[in-house]
Amino acid sequence: MVYSKTKYVIVFFFIFFSGYSQNILSVDEAIKIGIENNYGIKIAEKNKQISQNNHQFSNAGFYPNVNANFAQNYRTEATHQEFIDANRPSTDNPEAKSNSFSSSVSVVWTIFNGLKMFYTYNRLGKMEENAVLEKNNTVQNTIAQILISYYNIVTQFERIRILKETLVISEKRLEIAKNKYEIGRSAKEDFLSAQVDYNSDKSSLLTQENILFSLKADLNSILVRETNTDFIVLPQIDIDSQLVINTFIDNYSNNLNILIAKKQMQIAHIQWMEARADRYPTINVTSGYIFNIDRSQVGIFALTQRNGYNYGVTASVPIFNGRVVERRIQNARIQKEINEYRIKDLETSFQLDIQSIFNTYKTGLELLKLEKQNVSVALENEKNVLERYILGNTTFVVLRQAQVAALQAENRLFTAKFNTKLAEIELLRLSGKLISTYPNN
């Protein structure tokens, strides 16, 4: 049916004064609830936090490793000692006890490893940026899911409304047919036919109400709240009829899937550089402080104590490790190529999807104009036929045909509205504009 703004206002006030105002769910409110509650978004946020925590110089190996070590050992041994000096008698101790205590602080600082630490830090930064993109993509897809579900409910709500209007006409026709039959002015088949059509319309209404109930449960599930939470949607689908295809084609670089693929290619390139760094020597600066005490009941010394500093430089030069490094380099290079192909595939699909969906959008706008005219004509015809039927100037067959034609015309209009809105949502999603279009989240 063609609705004016006045009619929407009337519907709104009807809802308000019917006591359902507290259950009205707007699009913006649905998005806000979904963004706050959706588990996928919460998981993406936690992954982003992990990436932020990992993006540290310490994780890349810039800082030295400092360790404190402590050890206390006890020994009991049967010992026999003979001295070179024959004048010194040999000694035997079946339970010679000794103990030692050692402590040390060691420092190892890698000062060169083929620049791998710099590559690693850069990779961790790219992974943090990728986590942000992943979260934005999850938010955007959630918004699209909410919008599709919401407007599907709006569409079904409107279908229920026109089915109720159709049922009113069928009930009127049934009443007229019954009265005519009872006074003998029409055959019983007219009355039975009216009864069948009335029951059929009532069955369609019950079926549609069940569909609406299921769709509401689905939206509640997306919003992560009780599935039986009742609510009323605002019966309106606003469509932007001024979209231009070049605006979307030129924004392919804002497509979040493409941005994520490019970021992953950057990560793969850095991983390749990290793998290459393993070909180079590793140079470490070492230092430490040692304190040892040894006590023994046998031997020359009963107590030995040592403490002091040590420092130095170590270098490790890779010579052969079964070509492990070479295989890592090859695999990293292959992963780079895979990501390059993925980007090209996404860009190609993007162009095709934009063209196809924009054609659906433009066709939908044309259908809207046509179906609005059809609805206007069909409703006018239904009204005229009903008046003639009441006066007895036409048959129930003609009235039923007019009813069905009006119902089909309005359903086609609702379908055109919904499909056009879906195309608009998808165009915004593909071009990365959906979050900015619905910023209240």
C-alpha cells in the first residue's frame, strides 16, 4: 500500500497509546544493543587488546634477559684418599659430607641478529593494525545483520497489516453472503465460497504472524537478549535513492576484507624478512656476577668461597641445520604470493559485486515506482468492486479477484522495498561505509 507520512504518524500514535511505547525498537537502538552485547564483537575487542599487549619492544627481543640463579646441594659419599707423599697416611671416611651453595646473576643481551628484532616489532605493529580492522569488520557485519533482520520484520509487519485489512473485507463479504443466503437471495455455494476464502485469509494471517514471531526471536538472538522479548518496530523503510555507482567503485580500497588481506600480505612480507634474518650471525653481550661456597669433610680444603664478575661477547654463526631456514624462507615467500592472489581475487569480486548489486538497487527503485502505481490502482479497484458487491452489482468471484490482486500488488511493493534496502545495505558494507552511516554504536 502507498503510505503517506501522515499514515505513519497515525500508526505510531496507535502503537503509543496502545501501551506498547516501552517496547518500540528503533533501528539505531537495535544497532546500539547489538554492538554492546554481540559476542563476536567482544571476542574481536579482546583479540585487539591482545595484539596491543603484544606490540612491545620486549616481545621483539630488544631488551636484555636478566636471570638470578640459586642452588644449594648436599652430598654424602664414602671416600678413600691416598696422597703422593708416602709419609702422609691414607684416609677413609664412610660418610663424608659436603655441601655447596651458589648464586649468580646473568645478563644476555642480543645486539645483532640480522635485524630480526626490528622486523618482529614491525610485524607485531601490523598485527595490531590487523586486529583493529578485524574488529571493524565484525562490527560492520553485525550492523548489516541487524539491519537485514530489522527490515525483514518491518516487511512482515506490513504484510500482517494488509492481511488483516483483507480479512476485514472477507469478513464483510461472508456476512453479506450469509444474509443473502438466509433470505434466499443467493445460492448456498456463494456463502460456502465466502466461508472458504475467509478461512483461507485467516490461515494466511496466522502463518504470517508465526513468521513474524520467529523473525523477532532471530533478531533478539542477534542482539543477545531473551528470544521471547517482545517489541514493536517502526513501520518504515527509508531508502536513499541518490546513490551513484562510481562512489562505490572508487572506494574499493575501503573494503574491509581487502584492507585485511593487504595487511596480512604486509605481515607475510615481514615474516619472510624475519626468516631471512636467520641466515645471519647472532651476537650477544653477556655479563654476570657469581657467588659460590663449597664445604667438605674430605680433601685439602674444608671451605672454598668464590665470587666475582664475568663479561664477554658471544657469536653464533649458522652453518647447517638441515636447510630448515631455507624452507622457512620458501614457505614465507609462498605465503606472500598467496596473499597477493587473495587481494587480486577480492578486488575482482568487489568490482563484480558492486556492479551486480547496484543493478539490483537501480532495478528496485524502478520497481518501487511501478508497484506504487499498481497498488494505488489495485486498492481503488478493490474499493469499487466491494461497493458494487454490497449493492449486488457484481459477483463474489470478481470481488475475490480484486482482493487477491490488491494483496499481491502490496506484497510486491513490500518485496521491492526490502530488496532495494538490502542492496543499499550491501553497497555500504562493500565500500566500508556502513559504520560511518550508522555511527551510533
